Amino acid sequence: MKYTTIPISKETKELLDKLRGKKSWDKFLRELVEENMRLKRVIAAQKLEKMFTEEELELLEKICKEERSKWKFRSPEELF
């Protein structure tokens, strides 16, 4: 695996060092990114919930379930 350096201020590095504990920098930063992505998805879902009425949400859930049931995974041999 190749490694690189990222220039950051000493203050930022000190803060990150306290948060990372005994984890490697690679693992710690990946976890930060993954958590950030999860939180963004949760916030987006919460915003969507506020945009719809309960009836609309139920209809949307029903449509999603119906569409998922139509999806079939085929083996590579079936594709050609």
C-alpha cells in the first residue's frame, strides 16, 4: 500500500490525535468518513420524512417494496 502526507495545522492534528486514541491514522480517518456519510444519509432521510404526509410515506414505501420485488439478479450466463 502506498502512503501519503496531508498538511494540516498543529491544532487540527492535536484534536484528531486525541480522538483517534490507539487506532491507526488510516483506520481512524476511514471511520470518520464513513460516519459522516451515514449521518448525511440520516439527515437526508429526515428531511424527506418532513416533506411528505404519513399517507404519502406509506404509498412511497409500498411502491418501493413492489419495485424491489421486481428486481431479479441473474447469473452472468443469463445476461448474454
